Amino acid sequence: MKNLALTCCWVIACIFSSQAQNSVLWYNAPAEKWEEALPVGNGRLGAMVFGKTGFDRIQLNEDSLWPGGPEDWGLAEGKPEDLAQIRKFLIEGNHHKADSLMVLKFSRKGLTRSHQTLGDLWLDFDWKEVSEYRRSLDLEKAVAEISFLSEGYQVRQQVFASAPDQAVLIQLTTDHPAGFNGKIRLNRPSDQGFPTAQTTALHPQLLELSGMVTQRSGQIDSKPFPITDGVKFRTLLSAQSPDGKINDTEAGLEIAGAKTLYLKLVTATSFYHPDYEKVALDQLEKISFKSWGELQNAHEREYQSWFNRMSLTLGPEHEELIPTDQRIARVKNGQVDLHLEKLLFDFGRYLLISSSRPGTNPANLQGIWNQHIAAPWNADYHLNINLQMNYWPAEVTGLSELHLPLFDFTDGLIEHGKKAASTNFNMRGAMLPHTTDIWKIPFLQAATAYWGSWIGAGAWLGRHYWEHYLFTGDVKFLRERALPAFEQIAQFYSDWLMIDPRDGKLVSAPSTSPENQFINEKGIKAASTLGAAMDQQLIEDIFSIYLKTTELLQAETPLKAIIEKQLKSLRPGVVLGADGRILEWDRPYEEPEKGHRHMSHLYAFHPGNAITLSQTPAYFDAVKRTLQYRLDHGGAGTGWSRAWLINFSARLMDGEMAHDHIQKLISQSLYPNLFDAHPPFQIDGNFGYTSGIAEMLIQSHEEGIIRILPALPKAWASGKVAGLKARGGFTFDFSWENGEIKTLKIHSHLGNATTIFADGSEMELALGKGESFEMEF
């Protein structure tokens, strides 16, 4: 490794071309299935655009449409004496009995209460003799567009979801002499045959869809529990045409002879506004007289203030005129498509901008896009990786403020979690469950221990506060938001730990490895044990984060001395088995599912940072062995799991391994509209992919070290990136050719010192706050 001092002779202007690869999804046919439609969103309000030439559907969503309320159900019935019995079973080796009692006493078992669709907007215009069809989503403008010829005349539709104007906006234009002729309708699916909304034409140019979310198929404790109330909503659709006629009918609005048609749709809910009906009307009135140009310009300026913070180019900059679904097909046939890889990276950032904004709910399992009354897994918040993965790309790709909805949500969940910690366990702090919903329910759920008895969520969510601080250096955030969260999370684990009589070490008990099981010494399949690897790693992580925070803030707390002592007695979460792999549980148990999709025992490697090449090389090698064993037995069968493997591979600095998983994700786990396929659709794989690409380009998780192009595959022979973020408050622009870095620009926002590893060189960097440095290699 070369040590290169920074001197004036290094400083050479680094010019990045303003031209970048085109970022547009496009198709030459309408969407027939929901997974082919194109998503638009403003963080709260969204739509799926099908682009059919007759009887078109635009499926609508709003992020707060949930049944029920925060006080629907109480906590589980478990008490401290039940926990004591569970721990006794574990000490005796009766793991299956511990599983059963944990579920019986501390879980509300199977639960159905789902995020739901807002409904559908139907455009019943039946065009004839259609040709030259094109359907697209421009990620640089966040605009979906459909264009085609009907009988030789142009027909065009544009759709976007505006954050400044809080509306879904649609422009329809044609030069066909007959214009648009047909009906516009709004409706919402029924709930087991019961109507959930009413559509009313308030006047010839205004439709109203109003109703309340219910869940008649609801369940709790694995038993039916019909939910007959929930969030109330009001949707208003205004139709305007300067040249056609619009009339109201019983079915909706009737359009005749319109060459230009503007549709403006707003929605307000009782979750956000007690006076939601008035708020919806106010939102519509604010935009009623705005021109299409005003609306679109405001939308694009605001959206691009997020999206244009960074850019990525892979390979040549020419645009290949190949539809997106055909690109996916080519990869399935073994080809490499760098443009598609870059497009999918941009799509992840686009989805985060479109489903998570300051003041909204965080992105759920499907972001905000969901066509169901009862969605897969309730489209809720799974905290054993899925919600966290949604936010992995936030900091590194320049979208730090979009992290805030996660912190707002977690703050509320901590308050609710105090009740579970106190009532169920007689412990201080907050217990966060592995699954929750918009009402922030704090109890465990699932009818099986392996799926729903995990208690590590608090520590994992706590790391996100810490990451936000590491990237931004925001001391006010650390003091006012992060430290109170760390205190409650760490306090619970401090009380939760018990002494393992086998070795006298502190362990989490009962402890599971998310959604996985083992076979114990008695030959019985079980989930609960004394100190599973992930729990031990997570508790060590949050204890260390808490102590670092108190040191940074010079905060003395009663808990600090206790945590310092417990950390020394905590059983390590990284223990190697005889074959050199990291153990998943407290002992080298047989695994009934050797290729399991969760790789929870590698948390300390990613997204944690306790295992690194520079500090723990032996464990670094053990990670390779552990991952290879999973893969040899069919691991990573789901989209999000494959995305996690891209991140793992990047941290292993193995570009070829990472790119192999990119190829597999695209060919095996991608719908035509680029949504991640679990299957079914689950958005975390999209976000995990974008995070993984960033990890291949830049890494800053090792203390005092930033690596440039640490996992560059041969396929990425040339490229450039601008606006990537690194911990310590740095922004990086760089380019490479023939696999070697050519230009590098670094801007320091905080004035921290660091060491840069780039192209075989090691450079000590000490820029002042606000200073930049540019060089060529």
C-alpha cells in the first residue's frame, strides 16, 4: 500500500460531464397486471399508472389508510413469572416448551390488520386503431407518460404526484378531431361484500370518494376479529377542459369532445387531520386555478431538489433504445446490461423520494403502493430487517432528510414499547416487537416462536439514529432525538439480560434468530435459546452506541456505569464453529434449513461494523465461509435476501460476487416495472439493491477509513458518480476507466480527518470545514 501525502501538485481540476445516462423506464405495451404498472408518489399520496388505451386504470394509495386505531387491542397476558418459567425451560434444554410458552403468554399470535388501497380512478375512453404505443416513467422528472396514435392522431397522458401541491395530477391531450369521449369514475373495492366508500358527483366537474377503512377479515390471537372502523378519508377529483363538455352522471363524469383534459385529485384523512373533509377541499381550491405548467414546474423543481443530489453512470453514456421489460429478459438470458443496473439503482432512490417525506409515515413493506384490502403480510412494518432495509440508501445517496419519518415512527413506537416492557416484563425502557403497524402496536405477534418472538428490533432501529449522526454530524439531533431513544432501548436490554449458568456470561433470553430454527440436543426443532448470535451482536452494538453518545455529549447518566459493566460481561455475539463459520445460535446446533433467507448472525458485519477487514480479519474470513455455506444450500431465494447479499459481497470487497448477485436479482426477483419480487412484491429489495450498489462504490463504516471503489466488478470497466456521501460528513465525486480510478473530488462538510483508500493508494486527508479537494490519478 502506498502512502501519499497531499500536496499542491496533486490538485488538478476534476470535471464531470453534465450529460448522464438516461433514467427512464419504458414499454411498448400497456400494463396488464398491477406489477407492470408504473408507480408515482409524493411521500404520502401515490398511484399506479397502467396506461391502457381503453378503460384505463389508475390505482390510488395514501399512506395512512389503515383500519382500527391505537387502542383496539391490549397487550399480551404474559407476566414476569412466565418469563422466569421460559428461562427455566431453556436452562433445562426444553427449547420447544420455551417456544410454546412464549407464544402462549407473550404473543397476540396471528393478526390481520392491513394497510389498504385508496381505490381506483377509471378513464373509460376506448380509442380505435392504436399504434406507436409508448408507456414511460421518467425518474429524473417523476412523471409517467403514455402516448400513442389512434386512427393516426396523437393521444397523450401525463401523470405525477406533486408534493408541493399534495395532489395526483393528470393531463390528457389529443389532436384527434373527436377528442376524448367517455366516462371518468372513482370507486373502492368492497370489504367482504360490504361497501367501503361512496362516490358522489358534487357538481358537473367534481367527483367525491369518501369512506372509512374497515377490515372485516381482521383477526387477533389467530381468531376472527372483524374491524368495522378505521381511518376516514375524503378524495376529490376535479375535471377541467378548455374545449370540451363535462357533465355529471350517476356513474361519474361524462366527457365529450375534449382535446385537453386536466384531472386534479386530492385526498385527506382523519389520521392526519381531524377536519380532513375541509382540508381536502382546501387542497383542491389551492390548485383549482393553477395552470398545468405551474403545477408541473413546481413538482419537478421540488422533486429534482432530492433526485439531483447525486448521479451514477455505468459504462458508455449512449442510450440504448430497448424497452425495460426486454432489458430484464436479456439479463435472464445471461447478458449483462449496465444501463439496467444503473436504472434500478436510480429507481430505488426514486421510490424512497416517492414514499417517504418529512411528516409522512415511513415506507412500509410496499412503500405506499398497494392494491389490496388485505395485503400480503398486511403491508405493515417488519422490524427484523425489512423496514430497516428500506432506509439503507437514505444517507449514502444524499437523501438524509427522508430518514426522518423512520425516526418519528420509532419515537412513537418507543413510547408504546414502554408499556410492554413494564407490564409484561416489569422492566424499564422500551420493548419493540418484530412487527408493528401504523398504530405502533408494541406486542409480539405470530403463532410461532421462530417467526414472531424476536426482541432485537429496538437495537437495530437505534443504529439508524446513529448512522444519521455519523453521516451528518448533527449534534442537536444526537442530543435531542438519538440519545433519548438510545437510553430507552439500552435500558430495556440492560434489564432483560440474564446470567447464563453455563458460563456466567450475560445473555438475551429467550432469544431467537429471525424466522429461523435449529435442532437441539434432543433432536427437537426449536427457535428459542440462550443468547442467539444476532441478539448478542445487537445488544453489544446498542450498548456501544449509547456509551459513545454519552461520551460525545459529555452526558453522565445513572445507566452509563451499568452499561459499561454489563458490556464487559456480555457473551460475544460472534463465535466461530469448528468449521470456521459464525454460529447462529449459542451452540453449534444442526440447521433444518441450511439455506435460510435471513442471515441474521452476520449483523455485526452488515449493517453493523463490528467485523471489518482492518480490525477483525479472522472474522472477516469467517463471514465468507458463513455466506458460502448459505449459498451452497440454496440461500437468497427472495428478492430482499439477494439484495442483502449484494451488500455483504460489497463489504467483502468482492466485486465479482456482488455483480453475480446483481445478475441473479434482476433475472430472478424483478417484476417488469422493476418492483422487487419476494415474491410477491416487497419494496425492501429495491432499497437494498440501491444500498448495495452504493457499498460497491464507496465504504466508510470502518473508523477513520473511506474506501473508493472497494468492490468494482470487471463488468463496470468505466463509470462515474457524483454526490455520494460518506460518514464523517464527506461528499464524493469520482470517475474511473479500465477499472482504475481517474478523477476524485472530495468535499468536507464538517472538517473531520480521514484516510482515503483509492486505486492502491492510501491518503491522509485533513480538510477544513467547507473545503474541497480535487485530483487526478
